[in-house]
Amino acid sequence: MEHVEPAYQVKLEAFTGPLDLLLHLIRKNEINIYDIPVALIARQFLEYLTLIKNMNLSFAGEFLVMAATLLQIKSRMLIPKEEEFGEGEEEEIEDPRSELVRRLVEYQQYKEAAGRLSEQERVWQEMFHREPVQELKEPVRDVLWDDVSLFDLLDALQEVLTRTESQSFVNITPDSLTVQDRINAIVERLEQDSTVTFATLFEDVATKLWVIVTFLALLELVRMRMVRIYQGDLFGPIRITRTFLAGQGEEGLDRQNGHGGKGSTNNGGVDA
């Protein structure tokens, strides 16, 4: 897979951590959290890290620590269990996964509690609200990731990459592959249709490199708070909806970039 130019890096304000990725893999594979197949999860975890690294997404060192932890657990589970006996009683050997399972269960409980508090907060806001001082000119942009994690997006991206035929990039120049161009294309698409599916953003994409550039453009629009991503059903189609009013997409880009004109922003080129 081609690498995005190191000068262009997407940094998300709310990036999920390694425990979130593990819970995502457990949910995706329909695994019993108390009986984790470490070999499978470790392999998929490393595949996600490779994909994130290839796209030059920023992520914390905790992911590397977790990857090392999974490999250590995997190696310990490969060692034959030696049962030691003392005074006629068999000594039970601790499962190498026990500490990780404890952390995951505890973290999941915290996430569920936080979700309940967040839902209660929305209920209270609907029950007890104050009238706005002035009429809002733009839609509320508080919730940009609705029941969708970065890892759900990476799953959808991997499906698109799998469907995309590998092509030679010999005739493609770096100037023709810019994140800014794809940002403009997505905004223009959302000007016409306020909501589109994730898959439709890649209908005019012919190469894997274009897929990655388009994906980075989408993440940049999320960071710029110009789109909202949601998923109606578990593992259902991911949808993208605009948070700007029709006809104001270019104005929003100009405000975010600090100056006017499409061509005045950082092109975000990638290596071909």
C-alpha cells in the first residue's frame, strides 16, 4: 500500500484508544470477552495499526504497548501448561488473559456508564432548556460521531480497498492527488445531497491511493466540524451528513482555512 506524504497528518480531537479497539474487535468477531482468542485478536490488532500507520494518522504510544501486551500473552499461551502438584492437590495456573479481561470489563462498564449519563444529559436538555439569545444561523454541531467509532470507519475503508482493483500509479503525478481536492469534491457532493453513504464517496475512485486520500479528506472534514457521521444499525451502512447549510460549503472551508479561495489552502499532497 502506498504511503501518504509524511507532511500531511490527520489529527483527530477525540481519538479512541487501544481498549476501544479491542472491544471493537470483540464485538465485530462476536467473541466472549471472557474467552478471547488472543492469536486472532492480536493479528487483527496489528492489521489496524498497519492501516493507521500507512494513512499517517496520529495515534498514541499506548497502541504499541497494547500490541506488545497481546503478543506477550500470545507467547505465554503457547507455552505448554505444566501442572504442579503439591501434597496431592493440583495447583491452578492463572490464565495469562485474566488481567486483560479484567481491564476490558472494567473499561466497558465505564463506557456504558458514561453512555447512560450522556443520554440522561440529552433528556435533561430537552426537559429543561432556555430560549436561545438569538436565532442560530447554522445547525448544531455537537455530535459528529453518532454510534460510529474510528474503527468502524476503518472497517468500511478496508472493504472499499478490497473492492478497488490495484492499478499502476506511473501516470499519476503528486499534484493530481491532493486531500484538498477531495475535500472540495465531498463538499460539492453534500451541497447536492445533504446525506450520502460512506460507499458513495468512493464511486469515482479508481485506485487504492485515491481511496486513502478520500478517506483522509473525510476525516479532515470531521475535524473541521463540517460533516457528521452516523450508523443507524449495528454494522449497518455508515452515513455522512453535512452540518453546513446548502450553498455555504465553500464559505465554511474558507473560514476553517483562514483565507479565501479553494486554492489557497494546503494541498495535502501524497506520494504517488
